[in-house]
Amino acid sequence: MSEWKKRAALVLTGLLLTLLLLEAGLQIASFFVRGTTDRPLPRALGRDEVRVLCLGDSNTFGLHLDPQHAYPRQLEALWNEATEAPKLQGVNFGYPGASSASVLRDLDETLASFAPDIVLLMIGANDAWTRPLSGEGPETPPFWKRHSRLYRLLLTLQRAPQTPDVERLPGPEGGAGRSIRLRFGEREFDVGFRTRDEPLRSQAHLRSGLLALVDRLLERDAAVHLMTYPARTGLYRRANTRIREVAATEGTLLIDLTAVFRPLCPRPSCPRLLFPDNHPTQAGYRVVAEAIAQHLGGE
């Protein structure tokens, strides 16, 4: 029995040392890749496709349209038709009423669920008038889950090979907000919102919310790309200003969709590309997808 225990201890020690060496190797490799790679689109290690997680509000969700016509799926189709491997998966995790606070609340669980290679983030227009249904989010994952690259690699390797679909489960609407649930596999997310008693006039909360969200993404080593909104009036204009500021402060890659749409929509009314409430039309999302594809292609 004593000899058996010694052998078991040696095996466990060897396994632990192997895992530690793998973790150290991945950490070192990541450090050099970050320092030498300037192309926005990374290859998914051990896989044939790159998963792009699209976080945002109704402008990502695809209000007034079938979800297939919003930019995540248009980006996927455009990229995979025009370029060779690695293929791209566009995951639409946008929902109406989303704010920087609601996305931040569920961020750890979202990243663990989808194991994305790239995160596209267009958020902020709703921060002034909405708040999450609940201020309490899931518990912060343990240190090793937040920082282990071996754990992230295992998540990526085990994720479903097909393009994941997010099922939308709308709840009853009320005067003070809306209940919305999203389902991916066995996980469900309560992503509804409540309207504020009075809209916030200060933009300081928006900047701090965006900074907190981007900081958390960078802490999780997510390849995050901020995007401005295509529209440039009202709440969109204010959000775009803060998005540019945060991108400059954090050194985050920025896709300035406002600049892309400005020559195409010189006037506020632009019915071919934007609905009257300034959400993109199907043709507008095509423009968004083309701008992102050019950005990710490093052209």
C-alpha cells in the first residue's frame, strides 16, 4: 500500500507540473503574440473558425428585422464568402435596452458560455434611461478561471463547432421596463431592463460604465473592438463621444461606424440605411458588416 501511495503521488505531482508548465508556456506565448501581432483577426487555436461575439443593444439585436439580417450574421456570410480559412462565426448577443451595466453584470458568464476569440462591443446609448432588472449578477469566478489561459483554451476547444444560435424568450412587458431572457444551450440569461425614474443628464456615468466594461474585458484578455453607432443624433451622439474617449484612453481598437455612415447619410433622414428611429435597416447592416470585415481583415 505504501508503494502504491508513492506511485500515485508521483503521478499526481507529474500531472500538476505538466499543467503548470503548459500554463506558463501559454502565458509566455500570449505575451509575445500581443507584442508582435498587429492584425485584428486571430486564428482560433486548434480550430478552423474564429468566433466573434457581438455584444450590444437593439442596434446589434436587429430591431424591426429578422435576426438573420442583423450585422452578426451578415458579417459571417460576407466574410466566409469572400475569404479563405479561418472561417468566421458571428454570434448575436445583443438585446433591446442593454446598457454597459447590464452587459458588465453578465460578462463573466457570457464569456464562459461562448468562449469567443473576438468581442465586438457597441453599447452606451441606453445608459441614460435604463438599468438592469437586478443589480446583482453572478458571483465573480475564482482567480484561476479569470486568468488561466489553459482554462480558456479548453473552453475554446470544447465549444460547439457549428454557429451557435441564441434563443430569445421575451417576457411580459410592463410600464417600468421589459423582461427578456436569452438561452444558449442549457444557460439562460435574464437581460431585461427597467426605465429610470428620470433620465440621467450627466455623461460621467456613461464614461465610467464603458471604462469598467472595457477594463473587465481586457482583464479577461478578450480581443475587444469598440464600435460607435451608425446614427449620430441624440443619445447616439453622446454615446459615440464617450466610446471614442474610452477607446483612446484604453488603447482599444475602434471601428468608427459613424464615420462610415456620414458620407452615405449626409442628412439625419436616411431611409435606405436607417429606420426613422435610427436603427439600421437590412441594407444598413450590410454597410456595418462590410466595415467590420475590412477592419478585421487588417486592410
